[in-house]
Amino acid sequence: MAFSFFGGVHPKENKWYAEEKKVQTFPEPDVLIIPMNQHIGAPCKPLVKKGDSVTMGQKIGDNQGLCVPVHASVSGTVKAVEMRPHSSGMTVMSVVIQNDHLDTLCEDIKPRTQEEIDKLTDTELMNIIREAGIVGMGGATFPTHVKLSSGLGKVDTIIVNVSECEPYIVADDRLCQEYPAEMLKGLQIIMKIFNLNSAHIGIEDNKSAAVKALRREIDPQTGIQVDVLPAKYPQGAEKQLIQAITGRQVPSGGLPAAVGCAVFNAATCKAIYDAVYLGMPLIRRIVTVSGDIVMEPKNLMVPIGTTFNDLLEAVGHRENPYKVLSGGPMMGAAQFDLSVPVIKGSNAVTILGSKNRFRVNEPHCIRCGKCIDVCPMRLMPLMMYSAQRGGDLEELKKQNLLDCIECGCCAYTCPATIPLVQAFRAGKQQLRDAAAKK
């Protein structure tokens, strides 16, 4: 590692719960809920109606603009097209499918030979990726074809993100151990699109088995190298990972392409392989189901649309959960309804017990400055919190609130247990609402 990033914390990793658990295929549920909103951008419009028959991999939603389609993850009959709860906390239009358990494959899905792939142009490859519904699978869910097309002519460094610095989560770790060849072939498709002869895989040093699996599989002629980084949270944030590997700093308000970089999640690379080589759209993903009260933590290959309730039943828990998170304990969103489905960006479901209930009833900032010391974006969380509480939008702009990556380092280190991240999310919404009024 040539560089490091400012701030960060070292939370208890708790990866031991599931890190030795091989990926298991999750039995398909009887009913699946496919939200039309699984990405940043315009939500899809349903292409099916109640009573329609669908096949596995069939496109069931799409739209214009910044959008990627969604597909049926099983074959069966459309039971409903209606508003359903979503892991974001909203209700969104969803297609509910009654599974016939026949797994009838869509007739449009056809694998390609290496010779056919070699003849594909950059535009054709990006169209395949778009039609497969691929997004950033580390949680950001930005449409991958847009990231690729917007980086053409600007990107000189490709980075695959296997940092996975959140506690409990090991989905990408297991993917690199069990599917290294597929992930690397997906990465080579990205290299072909950008016309680059080298790429970096950024992975933390607490994933030694994955490092060995990748290095065994990598052909030195491909120009792909594995960069092993000392574990530190939030190294998985793309701006911090870029700095750790290249020393370049993405400017305030800028994108990675501004410094010649493009960052892709390991699961996204695997999804690109599935789309280009197998013709299979993004209808399944690996999900780590873990937590301190889980009886049997697992890494599961889950059909998109499987509910959190189904996953909790699969692992069991020793007591009633205090909190169920979509994601990990640092950045995950607490769920109010466990009928919400797994979506493309769901890499984990974390189930926590009552010993995690440590919130102070009326927290007050003691101005200790710890939040400033750990903020990887070099922001002033205590000043941002004060401005948000006072409704001072001009001060929020002055403090560069929109640069906050909501990593939770400030809240983790706060001795008063102030809900800083929630305040900053609310502040960002206030700024967006004010901009919309103008």
C-alpha cells in the first residue's frame, strides 16, 4: 500500500460469524416481490400485468433515461402489480410473482462463445450490460453502463472494490474465493471497454483466502494486480479506495473519472460475466445473513425478490431481533417491515440483539472533536449537526454537507451517541428540497 486516507475507524469486524460459510443456493420461495426501483435514476415501468405468465430472466420493467431494466428471477404467474414496502423505507411499484418452481428460462437468454465476445464492440458490450440490468452491487446501485460510457476517454485506472470493510459482511469475500475466474473475466470485459491493459483489485488484508484464490487465478499477461490494503473503515468508499491505491484525491463534488479512475464492485464484475458470457441478466446475488443473535449465519445465493422474512427463517435467531438491517451496522438501513425484498444492492441482512440497545435518551454534543478526527472526508460533523438542528441551510452548504458519504464513522466514535448520520441525511434532503423550490 503506497497511500492511506485521512480518518477512519476500526470497528469490531465480526466477520468470523460467516466468513467460513460457503455460498449456498437459497431455495426459491413461493412468492417473490420484484420492485421497479432498484437503482439510482428513473424507476422502471411495469411491462407485465396481473395474470401474465413470466419466464426466468424475462424483462418485466424498463424505462427511458437513467434507468436499467428489471427481470423476473423465477418463472410463474404475475400475482399483482402494486405498491409494496421497499428496503429504502418507501413503498414502490412492484411486480409480485407466484413461483411455479419450473425455472422455465426466457428464450432470449443464450450463452456466447469467446469468439463471439471478441467480435463485440464497446457499444454492443455496454448495451448487453444495460439490458442485463446491471448496477453497482456494493450498495450504490448506479447503472453500470452509464458509469462505463461516461468514463470513456477519461479513465486510465480501473479498480475493483473488494474492501468490504463493513462488519459482519463477507459476500464479496466468498465471491472471490468461490467465483474468482468469473469475476476476473467480468473485469476483463471492463478493461476491453476502456481499452486498458491493466487493473487493480483493492482488497483488505483480513481476506487472505480470497487474496490467494485471486492470485492463483490471475494470468500475469492480463495486467491485473491484487493490492492488499491494511483493514480500515471506510476503505470500501470509492474515494477512499482510490486514494489508498493511487494517491489521487477526488475533488469536492467530483466523480472518480475526474482523477482518471473508475471503481467497480466485485459482484458487479461477476454480473457482467454472467450477462456477456451466459446471457443471464441480474436476477440473483450473494447475501450474507449474519448477526450476533443468528443461530446459523449463512452466505446465500438469493433470487432477487426474496423477502427478508424468508432469510430470517433460513438462519434462525436466539431472541427477538432488536434491529434488522439492510446492509451492515455502520451504513445499513434499519427495517420497519420484514416483508421487504432483496434487491440488486442488497449484499447483507444483519440481525442484531438487544445488547446493541445503547442509545442515550437526550444526547448532547460535548464538543470533544472525535468526529472531526475520524471523518474520512475531512468535514466538521459537529458543525454540520448544529447547522442542521438549527435549520441553517447556508451553513450546511458552507460546511460541504453534500460531500458526506454517510459512512457513520462520526456516529461510531461519538461518546454522546448522537444520531449524526440521520441528521445529515435529513440535512441533505432539506438542501434538495430548497433547490427544487428555486
